[in-house]
Amino acid sequence: MPKSKRWICASFLITTLVVPVFAGSKDGSEAKANPTVATTPVGTENVTALLGVLVMKGVLAPAEANAIRNAAPPAEFQMLVDVLKQKGVLSANDVTVTASSSAAASPAPPPAAVTIPASPLAVQVPAQAVAPAPIRPPVPTVASAVTPLRVLPLDPPVREGLIPAFKIGPVRVTPYGFIKATAIHDSSNPNGDDFPFPGIWLNSSSVLSTGPTQDPSFHIKARASRFGSNFEWLDLSPKLALTGRVEGDFEGGFTEVDNADVSSIRNPQPRLRLAYVRLDYTASERSDLFFEAGQNWSLFGSTALPNILETTFLGAFSGDIWERTPQFRFGLVQKLGTSDRDFKFSPEIALMMPSTGQILKLNSVNPLGGFEAQIGEGERQGADSGRPELEARMVLQFQLDKAPAVAPAQLIWSAYEGRRTSITSSANISGPYAPDILSQYPGGFTKSSNMFGNQLAVQFPTRWFTFVASGYRGADMRFMLAGQLNTYYTDTTGLYNVQAVQTVDNVNVASGGMMVGCSKAITLGSTCTASGGTWQIARQRPIGAFGGFINLGLPLSRWAHADPKGHNAGWQLYLHAGKDQVVHHDLARANGFGCVSTDGATACNGGLPLSQSRMLAATLYYKLNNWATFAFEQSQYQTTLLPEVGAAYTISGTPATKWKDQRSEFGPIFTF
């Protein structure tokens, strides 16, 4: 049976403590025989040898090993222990065993100094300074299992655990990132994007037609390349750890300037992905409290993500829910029991930036004005609710498979709740009934609806495979990249003589608009008030959605018992299936089927006719070494229309109810 990586590393660390003591117990004859011997820090050679093995194995990055190697000799060992503990290679029990071994070895009395008569100055050299014979620690004989993608790790950062590449005053800084270049072929891509968009083509003059062909496309892109830095500030208190991260990529907009107008496709703009600071307080050896502020991944959805090559949309609107958004986050990480399964539980809650995902280019009044001229954040209906969005998650982590090089498992629940508000000012109200409406609403009016969702997910890594699954259900989930781009609809039932009015953000396309109607039928030539009725604001209802994904990772190299230090140790295959679907009752009403005003003149509105999207993918990774990975992904994306609208698609000139895209993507990823 292969030894656990954890026990191997622990045994290495024990060796670095014990071997120098035995070496120091010699009678100094070697020192006498070699008068040129220098004073060498105890155990330095052993730590150096261990660092080389850990870099070769991929446990440590070269920069991390160099930082440890360049540290003061007394600090080398402790820095190595801290880093391995932070990476999960060593557990608390392993560190205890190592410390016990150190304590057992330390009482050995220091040997007497040896005088070297060959020197006229009679320099005294401690006998234990003799360099011990180099040892060759055993190398793990098993390739790594598949590690789940975790953008919100549960384990808290370790104080002084960041190995800095450089320092800015008291701030430790370690840059990171990767260069990713892929070639992509889509069998059908009417929207013209270099990522898979759902089957409604907002960049096209015909949102449901591919034209005379399927409209295939070919792209080569490097804008998914990523750059970032980790930070650490050392506080005077040993119980406080202050860390941070800034990360960006080039998947923002494209330039629109004279010197790059005709070549804007090669000029992607950088954008902010992450920017946050985190404060951890170690209340005890078993409890960690933390506070985080800035932009990070959302608690809802992002806790469980699939491992696929296409990361621009990452399965959005095809069963994977995620976001990155500004937040204030609070949480606890609590160790449970003393089992070798290493149980940990973390409840967290966050105040989030309220967002609804209203689409700027669907401004129906003035594409160059509207809310673009009022607010630069793209949408305002979430912020106009006047309250934060609330998100929460609970994670139970434990070691499911105790085989070497296997990550712990997680059981996850997450949820969110928010509110959006549309605003109509008095200046937005016009038409023949405007005076009568303004007599009841002289300052205008507002209308709101709720946004919410729940997610259950599991991540089960084993030595044979890694199984990740996520399922969700909620309503108005457009910002969370679910619900087939639907958000809310306007319910006109129970009203007469319905009037559409504008909102201050001018957005009433691909979402419900603001409408008012009279509670009674208006007599010809009269008003609502004179007819005995009152003007009522049409209700705005969130459109429900549900879905999820299954992602299966297969460690091919481990199956084949590949040499973990060879070039065939990095073969992994991922199989993926996901689906995002809209609640049929809500979508039908949102498209005016079975939902109309009492006088039959105005249907309910605001829904897009997309019923569901599915994704199937197979992704093969080959990791050449710690820095270079090659990947190939074959996937299929499919969107199905609401049954009531019939064959509204035109695919290659033929009516259809479904649209499909066969997508191939290949390229290298170079990590630094």
C-alpha cells in the first residue's frame, strides 16, 4: 500500500530534527580529519533536500521553496511546517507528532567543542556542525487524485503562511496567474461571442434566427489569461491574520478609440475579478472567526463549481450558478471532534451588493442615455431597493478517503434573498390618462419584487474519482446566471385600460415593465376616477427557475499507476452535464399565455421564450509539469423554446424548437 503524502511529509520533518542530533553525537573525529569544515546550521541540508523533493512533487512552488531556503536557518523548519499545514498536506495531529519528536530529540547534551590545532588561531568548531551525510527521502509513488475546484476554501489562512516573492514595507506580496490561449470552433454561434451564450442572440438583428446557415464561427483568444497577487500584513497579535487578494483578467469590454477602432477585437480591456481583505482571529486551536470586505465570489452558487476549460461563462445559464460581487462577509470555522476524518464546520453570512442583472443594451428609449447617463454600474434596480442582498452558506468538510493525495469532501447549503425596485417619476407619466394618474400619484410611484434561491451541493473526492454535484431552485436569478436570462414579469390580471409607463432607468425589454391600470372599466371619454375606479400599479412577479450540474473527475494517471514525478502523472478527464430550466407556469404567464388583463386588451409581459438550456462536456487535461498544462474540451450546448411559442427558431432557414452548438476548444495554460 502506498504511504500517505501527509505521513511522508511528517516523517521527513521528523527526520530533519532527529538526524542532526545523531550526527552531533559523534566524537568529532570527522572534524579533526577535516580542519576546513565550516559551521553549518543544524538540519539545513535535510530541509534543503526535502524542499527539492516537494518542488519536484508539485507540493511547493519554486518561489515558495526559494523563500524558505533563503530564510534564516532557525526559521526554515517552522516556515516549512506552516506552509505544508496551510496546503493541507499536514494536519494538526501531524504537527503534534513532529513537535513531539523535536522535544524528544532536544534534551541531548551538547557535545564539547573540538579544538583544531592546524589553525594558529585554534578556532573552536562545535562537533554537531559537521554536515551529516545527505539523505534521500522516499518519494511518493502515487499520482494525485482529482481536486475539486474551490474558489471559497473553508480552511482559514495561516498567519505568516504566505511565502512572499517580495515585500512592500511590512506587506508580503506573492504574484500569481496564468496565460491561457485557446482556439475555439462553434458549429453555431449567431451571437458572435467567443463563449457559449444561451439561444437568444441579442447582438443580432434577428434574435431567434441563424440565417441561411447555422452560422459557425472560429476564434482564438488569450483574454482569459489571469493575473493577481496575494497579500499579508503581520499584526502584533499572534492570534490575528490579515490577508488580501487582488485579481483581474482581460475579459472586460473592447476598445473604441481611433487608433484601435478597426482592430478592437484584439484589444480586450482588463477588468476586476477579486479585490478583498480578510481578518482572521484564532479564538482557540479549534475555532477561527473571520471578517472579509471587498469583491469576492458569491456564497450562493460559487461554493461548488465544475472543472471545465471554458471559464468565460463557466456553464452560466446551463446549470452552473456563480457570481463575483462586492460584499461584507462574516464566518466561523470550527473543528469538530477528534476523529482522523478531520471534521470542520463553517457557517457564513454576507451582506452583498443588490443586483438584478438588467441589460444596458436593452434600454428601449435611448441606447446612449437612460441609466447609462445616470449611473455607471450598468443597472440600478437592485440598489434602488434601498437594502442589501443577504447570502449565507454552511459547509461541512471531512476526509472521506484517507488515501494519499486526496482532498477532503464537502457538503454544502447556500441561499440568497434580495429585492429589486422600479421607479417611475411624475415626468415619466404621459398620455391621455396622465392627469388622472397624477391626481392619484402626484410624485410618481415604485414597484418591487423579490429575488431568492437555495442550493444544495456535494464534493466527494476519492482516490478513484471525484464527484461534484449542485442543484438549485429560486426566482429572478438572472444575476446569478440562471433562469434563461429571465428576471420578472408584469401581471396585468384584474386591471382595465392598462397603460405602460416609463421607468427612470428606461429598461423594459427582456424584463417586466411598469404598468398601471384601472380597477374598473373606464367609460368612453371618461376617466378612471370618474368611472368609480382607482389606478393600481400592476404587480411584478419573479420568474422561477431550477437546475444544476454533475461533474465527474477521473484521475487517469493514478489509474494507470503513472510515475508521480514523470511526465505522465498529469492526465485527468472530466465528464460534465448541466441544465438550467424555467418554471413553466411562470414562463408561460410571462409570455402572455393564460395571463391577460380583465378587459383582454393587455397580456402579461416581460418573459423571454427560452424554456431550458443544457450542456454536455468532456474535458481532457494533460499537465506536462507544474507550469504547463494542455487541455481539450468537446461540448454541446442546447436551448429549447417555450412549447407555447412553437417553432419560433429559424435554423439554417428551417423552423425549429431547439438550437444546438457543437463546440471544440483546445489550448495551453502556462501558470506562474
